[in-house]
Amino acid sequence: MAFSTLYLVDLPWRPGGIPGVRPFGSHAMRDLAATHVIKLTNMAEQAAVAISDTVGTVRKHYARFPFAEQLERNGHLVHVSLAGELDDEEED
């Protein structure tokens, strides 16, 4: 029995499932895990560790985001990196 069926799907004989979740396979679970880790850490290396795979595989298959989300994520990274530089300039 798949992980999703055992732990996520709402079954009448087992409490704790999530209503509306349907069973899904191991590749979907890997995709969920890798994408979640990338969104939290912005590091493909951490996602590779989470799913026990290579960084190349993570970058090729799991690090995909809609364009609007890419802009938002990249804008945040630029803002964070510039904030440190601007703080350094103010001290001079």
C-alpha cells in the first residue's frame, strides 16, 4: 500500500486522513518533498538529501516553478543580498 494511502487519504476505518486527498504514487511524493525543501531553503543540495538523489536530478526534475513565482523568489533573494551591502555602505 502506498504512503499516501496509509497516511494521507481520508479512509472511513482510519482516523487522521485529509478529506479530498486521493492516493498518489512515490514519484509524486518525491516531487512534493523536493519542491517543499527547495521553497524553504532555496538549495537543491538539501532537496537532494531529502529524497536521497543527486543534485543534478533535483535541478532537472524538481526545481520547476511558475514564472511569477520565480520572479518573486529571485526578487526576494536580490533584496536580501543588497540589504547587507547597503548596511555596509551606511557604516562607512
